Amino acid sequence: MRNRVARPSLLSLACSVGLFAAGAPVLSIAQDAPEPAAVARSTQTLEVVQVTAQKRVESPTEIPMSISVLGEEALDRLQINNVNNLAGVIPGLQVNNLGWPGRTQVSLRGIVPMGNTASTAIYVDDIPLTPNGSLSGGTSGMFDLLPYDLQHVEVLRGPQGTLYGASALGGLVKYVTRRPELDYFEGRAGGTVSVIDDGGHVGYAGRASINAPLAEGTLAMRASYAEQATPGWIDNTVLQRRDTNDVRQKAGRLSLLWQPTDTLEVVLSAITQQNRADNLGVVSLDPVTLERSLPGYASDYLLAQPSTIEADVYGLTIDWDLGWADFSASSSWLDSDTWRVQDLSAEYVPLLGGTPGRGPMAYAALDTRIGLRKFTQEVRLTSKNTGRLAWQIGAFYTDEDADYIEFGDIMSAGMTPVASLFTADVLTTYREKALFGNTTWKFSDRFDLALGLRHAQNDQVFDQNLGGLLGGGQAYTGTSSESVTTWSVSPRLFFGQDSMAYLRAASGYRAGSPNPLIANAPNVPRQVGADTLVNYELGIKRHLWDRRALVEAAVFRIDWEDIRLNLVTPSGISYGLNGGTARSQGVELSGSVAATDGLRLSGALTYTDAELTGSIPGQAPAGTPLPQVPEWSGSVQAYYQFPTRGEWAWSLAGALRYYGSRPLSVAASQSIELSSYSLLDLSAELGSTDASFRFFVNNVTNEDTFTSASRTLFGSARLTRWNGVMLQPRTVGVSFDYRF
């Protein structure tokens, strides 16, 4: 049984929001960091990064929703090179690392992906990366971009169904890349070396980018490339191998900007990325106590569990100023391939009378391959933001094809296959078309009202072929079709030039899907419907002290219905089911202050109360907390730039993040709570106009704790093995960057 402390009421927390916004000194991270120590010290005015959250360029402090923005310098200073590092820094963001690089579940405001599709959408510029099909890997695919290519990252909290459609149920993470510049040549190059406590070889990273005009005033290119090798630090006691979880990453990007006239811009882009891991990065846990079953960082799997993710993304964007409105068209193509191996020897070899690791039936391995091809097209017409009425209309189309292949084999001690445990070849297609629009009416300079509406239709096909001892030889073609309408309402009130309050009510959804046909499982429905939610939000954004400080606060409640769940039959075949309702409510506070010419302080604090309001039959009663959602999380960051003397100057930076305790699962059989932890990162930088050296220590206190845990997800009747994903041990390193 979980022991739960009393929670403050939402009303009392809302009152706290008002007091905080009235004059608290801890302020928003929604701005770019100061210029590096390479230049003169920054002034005492905060710079606000312009964003495209509502598909038009705006200041985040004027958008009637809860949004966080991290600019290029802040991302660099906080050592944020993947989405895992955003947890704790961004209010309301939860990240669940599954042990393989690129396999990460992301959620916002407690809306966790309890099914086979994502609950948080991921975008690069106007390119959607999140697949919507049920077997496309949408719950765990994550795209990490190049160090020099990010202009900023936007995180939109609350459903974004009106503008961004399916899977933006809890919100959106949007990477905004740097565009080519027509006016000047620029280059950067750098590298990093680092050492992980208990790790193997020295880690390294190299990176380079270049911006070059190709035709004066009309054509320019930007190219980037990066490689990174992260040493392993988890041993395998059975295979007698040390530091087995090495990770190697490569990425490249090319972008071309063509501006034939002052009113027309065309951008072509291509991104390629490759992540390879030698082994699953988990430690083995005792199935009874759920403590580590081996000393230190170690696992006792009988087989290596490598993985690879390769992805190519191509984009074409056209922006045309028509004079009376702006026309935009965005086309994109995503081509990704995922491969991983899971060791199921301990679970399935005894099932056939064998002994794991010995004899004619010694090993069982599940090989999974997912190929995804996704085309997306969107066109928009956006009014000029000059009169009382602002509007936007658009059309959207996406076409996804995924090939999900699994084959599980029983093998002898000599690694010769002796029996087919399970085979699956499932082809899925997802087609969606949508119309959307939004409008804002300005009743006065101080008050306006925004309305949004989107209607989407999706059609899906599920073509399965199952075989092997557990597959039952099932061949089946299933289809589904559904229409979903989402909406938003956002009144906004300005208090002078420095303060704004807003209300927001908005809906979101995840698409349903066909289910597989499963032998001896007559109660499995043929189709899973969409799950939907409605978000209610009150927020305040306020500048203080002559715009030296910014504070943001929001209180929210989300009602979630027909939750998409992923269940598993005793034979190990998964299927979807709509079941249960849930509620998530809480408070998000964030702020930043330019305390002196050289000192910047920022922080964030989040309280989230997320639980089931209706029972999930056979799984969990009403009142069960939603999994992987801490009640409390937060962070504090500080940056100080010393007075410049000559060409070189020093700066110091630090970030302390807190992530509260959270339940592992809603299932009664997994009534486990992961412990809270704090993470401290420190760095010092010596920089000039052209170069910088940074010395950093991440996880300074060498915090030794689980970030997540899981049981083998194949066959609910034999789930006996527990794994734990550990926080990366203390990492010490130095990096160098040069501008030319």
C-alpha cells in the first residue's frame, strides 16, 4: 500500500500563485541567457526570446498559455543535450528513460503515455516527429539535436490539439533550429572530453557548424555535424564484461535558405541521426525487495541487448508575404529504423523445460525492428496582426506507414535456434486530414479573446501475421476510422505594459486504432477509441523592476476520459483498451531576475496531483496516482559573469534540480514508489570573443538512485525480471569551443 501525505487544496495553491506573482523574487527561465563571457557584461534587462508557439512570431510573455523557453546560451550553460536534461528545469515536464538511447517517454502536467502512442508531441520547427500509429514507437522515440543548431526550445504545457492535432495531449516540445543567414560567414568548432565515475574509457564529443552566403542577399547555407561517445559504466557479471552500456551518437544537418524577393523565403533542410548502444543500460533488481541484486552498477542478463536508432528528416518550408496576409506551407518526410534485442532467457527457457544458460534450450531472445515512413503537409494563411481582428486558417495531412517486426527464438548453448517462440509482422497505416482555424478579437488594448477549432479525420489499417509457439498463427486485417473535434478558448487581460493574466480552456486527444486478433482472447475489442481531455488554466505573467525580472505562474486542472491503455495477454501479445478516467491538477511557478550586471538567477517549482478518478478493471481502483508523476519538482539556476579584464573573462554557472518521489505504475501488482533525488551541476568558463573553455562537473554529489524501473514487457504471466535505470554517476569534463 502506498503511504500518501495530505495535499494542499487547489484553492490554497491558487492563492499562493497570486501572492507569488505579486512580487516574488524568483523568476522565469523563459529568456535567453546572457552572452558568453567572451563579450562585455550583459545589462540588467532581461532579453525575451521570440517564439512560434501559436504559429506566428510572438513574445512568450504575451501568449495566453503556460510556456517555457530555453535559448541557445541557456541550453549550452545548463549542459542540456537531450530531453532527459530538461526534467526538473521545465515546470511540469516528466521524462522516463527506458535504458536505451533515444527510448524516452515524455509527459507534461501528469498526462503520461499509458498506451502505445505518445501523449506529448515533438516538433522540429514545423516538422512533426511523433508518430500516431499504435505500433510506430510513438511512446518512446525521442529526437536529440545538434549542439550548435538549436536557436531555442519551446515547451508548451496543456493540450495543443487545436494547432498541433493528435498526440499533443499533455503538451508539446518544439525544437527551433537556427536558420541560414544571408549577410555573413560564421563558423564554430568544438570538442568535449569527460570521465564518468565507475566508467570505462574517456568519453568524447566533437562538433562543427558553418554558415555561408552562397549568392549575395538571396541564397545561404548552414551545415552542422556532431559525434559523441559516452562510456559505459554498468557491468555484466554473467558475461564477465565491464562497462557494457557504451553509447555512440552521430548527427548532421544541412539547411538552405533562398530569398528571391523581400516577400518570399524558401527553406530546405535535411537532418540525419544515428544512436547506437552496445547494451541495455539497466541494473538488475531483486524481484521481491526491488533493491539492487548485485553490488555497484551491474546486471546479470545472459545475452547482450544492443540497440540502434537511425532517422532521416527532410523538410521544405515556404513563407510568402502577400501584403494582406502571410502564407506558409510546410512539407516533411521522416524515415526512421529502430532495432533492439531483449534477453528473455530467464522468463521463457524454463517454460519449455530448459535451463537458462545451459543445454539444448539455453537462451531466449526477442528481436524487434520498427520501420517508420511519415509524410506530412500543412498549409496556413495568417492575418497581419495590425487591427482588432487576427485570424489563422489551415489544412493538415499526414500519411504514416510502419512495419513492426518481432521474432523471438529459443537457442541452444551454442546460439543455434531450436524453436520459434514468437513471430510478428504487423503493417500499420495511419492517414489523417484536418482543418483548423483560430481567431483573436481585441475588444480594447487591454482585453482580447482567442478562439480555436480543429476537426480531424483519421483512417487506419492494421495487417497482422503472428506465428511461433505463442503467436498462434493468427493472420488478420483490422481497420478503424474516427473523427475528433478539438477547441480552445483564451481570454487575456493586460495590466499596463508589464503584466498579463489569462484564462485558458482547451481540449486534446490521441487517436484510436485497430486491435490485433488474438487467439483465445474473445474479450479483446476490435478497435480502441480516442482518449480525450479538457484543460482549464489560470495564469499570470508579470515583469518587475523595470523589466529586470519576470515571473510566471499558472494553476491548472485537466479531466482525462477514455484513457488508452496497453494490456498484455498471458501469451505475451499486447492490445489496447479504453478504460478509466483521470484528473491532474496543480501549480507551476517560474521566474528569472537580472540581479546585477553579471548575475542571473532563475528557478521553477511545480506541484502536480494526478490520479485516477475512475477504476481500471483488474488494474487499479479510483484514487490511484498516475505513474511516474512526482508531486513536487523544481530547479534553481545561477549564472555569474565576472567583470571583463582584457580579452578574457571568467563565468560560473550552477543548476540544482529536485525530482520528487513518484509511483512506478498504476497496477496494484506494482505498488512501488521511486525515491526522490536532487541533482547538482556546476561549471566554470573562461572565454574571449572567439574562444571559450568550460570545466564542468555533472551530478556533483554522485547521487546514486533510480530514475525509473520496469519489468519485462513480454508475457504478463511470466513477468519475473525487474530492471532499474540509474542516474548517470558523477561526470567530470572540459569542453572547448572556437568561433571564426
